[in-house]
Amino acid sequence: MEIRVLSAKDIRKALPMVNAIAAMKEAYAQLSGGQASVPLRSHIDVTQHGGITFFMPALLRDTQDMAVKIVSVFPRNLEKGLATINAIVIALNPETGQPIAVMEGASLTAIRTGAASGAATDLLARANARTVAIFGSGVQARTQLEAVCTVRPIEQVSVFSLDKPGAKVFVDEMAGRGPIPKQINIVENPSAAIAEADVICTATTSSTPVFDGKELKPGTHINAVGSFTPDMQEIDAETVKKALVIVDSREAALAEAGDLIIPIEQGEINAEWIHAELGEIVAGRKPGRTDASQITLFKSVGIAAQDAIAASRALAGAAEAGLGKLICL
């Protein structure tokens, strides 16, 4: 049995952002169209070390993409000089069930998460969006910025991060990279970040809201990707109540997204407040933004369908370019 092993560097070469964004639209369309088998992810709470590990399988029937991801999120790793997110993805042959590739999963996760926000921004943000605010300065924040700049001609970027040295590194690494503007401004508070933002991306591990929804300007689009458990809340209830809310998966969002679960439990909204899944908008079954002053919110907890299609596209790109190592088991 021959398996292709792909490193983080291989994946970044094999799966450019523009291709990943197109793949996410396809994955969401299959999910919302009933053509994906995506069980709710199971997890293990590693409370002793403040971490959590998820197990995420998926099969996309239309495109025959199949994979399983094991991903760990351990925020305390930063104190040890280690990455917060570590993961591995195993791509499978849907005809035989045989493993066909093993991939470094943190980079794949970052690319597909950024690409999801890129897809949402392309479908929901105003066509004339030119400014973006990024909350967080880690790996996820990087691909959020890259994706938004891929689908809109962004001219101004603001970043707010509690990790001040990390924010400086973020600017040094991202300014002028690909479609990203050369000037990225580090701001001192959330209010300054969102004051002029047409697009906001939150990519933190915060358990409390990272900005005040009362300060949002009309027409803003928000990508909220950081919170992924029922007790995490990056986005406040004020924002949710103001916004047209779109999710990656209704089932997953209502089980895992504290940004929605907390205001539901507090009686601020109900489950019907969710306007649509992004795949319904991709397929044209639900409308997206209907006017320039509307606030739109894409809430993503991350689903295995994204990993399956991203792994498949990365594998195809790697095989074409001769990337990775082939091993026999």
C-alpha cells in the first residue's frame, strides 16, 4: 500500500488559497444539499492540560472525497513555545477504504478555515469592501487575512492582538505578501480595530466577546472562526441580534458555537435566528446580503467536510507537482 506523506510546506504549495476557496464553496454546497456524510465530531477534554482533541471524519459523495482529521487545541502550548493547534489528516480511497495520504493537519486546517471565510466574504461582504480588521495574530489569523484579500481588493488592514510581540511578527510576515497590502496597522484596542472595518475576522481562543457590537458600522461583514465550544464567545449577543446570521452547519453550530448557544440560552435569540447555511447561499436556495447597510455574520465552528475536500485538492496538487514523499506500508 503506497501512501503520500505531505508536510506543511508541501500543503501550502499544493493548495493555493484561490483553489481552497473554490473547494470550500463546493464542500458547503454538498453539505447543505445532503451529499455529505459528516457526523458531529467527537472529542476528548484533556482538562489536566487545558486542551481538547477532536476526531473528525467526512465523506463527500458527489466528489468522492473522504478523510479523517485528528486535531488538538492546547492554548497553554504557547507558554512552552509550541503551536496551539496540532493536527494530522488521513485521506482515504472511498472505493476501498485504504489510506492514500497522510498530511500535516494544522496547515491544512488553517488554509481551509481561512478559505471558508474567503468564501463567506466573497458571497456576503459588500463588493466595495476595502478595509479589514483581524482579531488575533496566530496561524489562523494569517490565513483569514490572506483569504479576505484574495476575494476583495483590500487597501487597509488593522490587527488587534493581546499578544503584542505576536502582532509584530504577524505584521512582519504578512505585510505585502501576495494580495495583502504592504501596510498593516497594529491597533491598541478593539474599538480602533472595527471603527472603519468593512470586514472583521475573529480568530482567537477568547471565551469572552472581543469587540462591542454596539460599535459596528452599518454594512460590516464578520467572519467568526475562533470559538468552537458551547462556552466560548468571541461575538457578543448585540452583534448576533444585529446581523444576518449564516453558519457552516446548523447542526454543528447549535451544538458547538457558544457565539450562538449563549445568546439562545439567555433568551436573546432562538435557533430560527440562523438565516442559512453558507451552502444554501452557494446553491442559490437562500439569499445572502440584500442591502449595503446590512450586517452579515458568518459563524463557523469548522466541519470535517472542509478537511476532506481540502485534503483531496492538496493531494491532487501535490501529485501533479511531485511534492511529498511516497512510502509503502
